[in-house]
Amino acid sequence: MEHHVVCVLDFMSLVKSLQRDLTCMGPVWLPPANSEVARFINEIVLDEETDQEFPGEGPGSHFQWYVEAMDEMGANTGPIRELCADLASGTPPVEALERSALPPASREFGAVTFRSLEQPLHVRAAIFLHGREDIIPGMFLPLVRELRAGGLSCELLVGYLERHIEADGEHHGPLARRLLDELCGGDPSRVSAAEQAALEAVEARRALWDATCEALLA
Ligand SMILES: [Fe+2]
């Protein structure tokens, strides 16, 4: 969890960057170009940022949920809380990550995400689909099984994982795929850029999990 928490945090910057481009976020509202896509991204933000299923009091963000789950497990939340404080004080994300006390692989994963925010919309949509929504159910299902079988006291973590298996698998994944298809519009150069970004996103994830596995074994 100390390694993975960076994904829970940086995901929100990715999803918010999509929301900024797919809906109207300026001071004057104008109708979005595609209402279906706008609704989809708004729905994701609604749950990720302010989920009614949050197990604490009132709605809560999935990040808040995850950090509380870390507390429940006795994981060290100091580095991620310090990173948030550093970001809140205005430090640029990559710089804040570089000097944070998160594990090196987590700092690298976060830096890849934050750098990608400068990429075109279809590239970010590819990272969103292939690096996040599409792979979450397959990553989290075996974890839930193992955690349940292990008899650990980690209800918050299991609840967090199950919430994502349900939301991403049934709903978000297919919509994110349609979003990417629509943004690429069959344009070969866009499709190729999207594929490249998808590969890099999955590679970044693999490197993070490998480092996590190494830390567990050590
Ligand atoms: Fe989430």
C-alpha cells in the first residue's frame, strides 16, 4: 500500500485533466461538444472525488478511503501526506515527487503520470483506459481473494478494491474504450500515439508492481 498509494493520488490529476478538456470548466459555461462523453467523465469524477459509498462520514474521495485503509493496516502514511502538503503549497508535482519519501518506484510512476498531463487528449485517454480502467478489475480481483483467504483485518482495503472492481469492470472500462475510439476517430497517427502511450503506461505499472514485489520479498 505504501508503494501503490501514489497511483490513487495521481489518478485524480489524470482524470481531472480529461474532465477539463471534455466538459466546460471555464468561468463562462458553454455546452460540451459531446454530452455523452462529458457525462461519463463527470460520473467518474463524482465517484472518485466524492463517493457516497465512502465508508466514513458523508461522501469521500477514493484517495481518502485508501489512506484510511492504510491506517487500518498500520501502513506508513507519512510520505503520502507529506507529498500532499508539498503539492498544496504549490511545489510542481515532479519536483515534489523527487524530494518525497515515497519509494523510488512510486516516485517514478507518479512522475510518468504527471509528465503525461502535457500530452494531447487522445494520449491521456489511452493512458486512462489501458493504464487504469481496463486493468483494474484483473489486478484487484486476485488481491481481494488473497486478502479474504488471509484472514487479515482489512475491511477498508477490501471495500476499496471491491468498489473498483464493480465500477471499472462493469461501467467505466467500456465507456473509457468508447471515449478513446471517439478521440482517435480512426486517425492512424492518433491510434499509433495512443498505442505507444498505452504500452508506456502498462510498463510503468509493471515496474511499480515489480518493485513492490521486491520490497515484500525483502
Ligand atoms: Fe477510485
